[in-house]
Amino acid sequence: MRKYLTRVDRFVVASTVERDLYSDYFKIEASRIDVLLWSIRPPVEELSKPARFGVGPYICAIGSQARDYATLIEAMRRLPAIQLVLVASPDTLPPGPTPANVKVLINVPLSDAMNVLAHSEFMVLPLRDSVVPCGHVTIVAAMHMGKAILATNSSGLRDYLTGDENAELCPPKSPDQLADKIAQLVAEPFTCKKLGDAGLTFARQNCTEDNAVRYFRRYLIDKGVSE
């Protein structure tokens, strides 16, 4: 791969950590790797549709890459009055039964996952360690929906999340601290709104299709390709 990748003019990644990782691992000059934050059309259609999952208020967790759902489920055992809807793949789930306040959805369509997110109180993103660069897709989707985010404090997320500004952060593999953070956000809807509003502003400024189009247009113009 190192030999082949010398032929590539430019690489684009979604976080600074990925740029540093790939530069070191594949021996690519960092100047050939650009960071472009995850850029999408806001997936807000489900905000106006009825909830298809969950009864009453609930929080959610969505995704499969590098997730630590064992810690999240242990945290939920400490919070029997709070409902969690968990959208996952089978390999991300710990062995054994889940508590009664956790509803698990396996390999559902994207529209269903977005419906879960749209009607949740906020999203929890538990990651396996403090350096993994995963969760960008769900972070940006949640931000565009104005949802507060409670995430593992990972360097792979620092291009997107700032603690007490647009997210709440928690150390990895700490069910007690995660449970405390979840309970705090549930009890403070005004904090959820503050974080959600800040996330929405961030996403509109940095994570839209227009941003991606501008980046690639500039790249092509720099390479002498006319529009």
C-alpha cells in the first residue's frame, strides 16, 4: 500500500487524528492529507415524522465502529428510570441479557436509525478508548438535528466536540461516570438545548455538502481543471 499510495496526489480525511495516523503508518507526507470535516445534507426529514421506536422520552446510541456498548449498558443498569434505544450491529453488543430499560435495534435501515435519533432527548456516543477517530457520521447527524451529545473524551473527536460548549465528555470505560453524566443531562433539559443549539451552529458552519463542494472546487481549480 505504501508503494501504491505514492501515486495519489491528495488524501482527504475527517479528523486531524486520521491525518496523523495515516501519515505515520503509510509514510505519506502530511501536506498531502487534508482534513475535511464530515459533510452531509442535513438528515432532518425524520424530525417531522412520527416516532417509530421508543415509548415516552428516551435517549439513544447509534452506530457500530469502535463502540463500547458494554460500558453504556452497565451505565444504564444504574439508571432504571431512563430509557435507551440502542441501534447497533450484533458484534458490538456484549454477551448476556440487556436491562429492561434498553431497547436494542439490530441492523435497521438508515431512515429508522435517523428516526430514533430525531425523537431522542440526546445521543450518547461511547467509544472503546480515548484516541479512536470514529463516530463522526452520527455526531454530525445529531448536530444537524440540534441534539445534545454525550461522548467519550477521544482525541479523534476533538475537531468536532468541545466539552461544555457543544457536548458533554466522559472518560472511556467508566460506567459510573457515564451514568452520572446521563442522569445530569436528563435532569437538565436547558443544558441539552444549549449544547444542541451550539452543535447545530457548528454543523451549519462546518459540516454541509456546500463545504465539501467548495473544497473539491478549490482543489480542481488549483490543479488547473476548468469548471
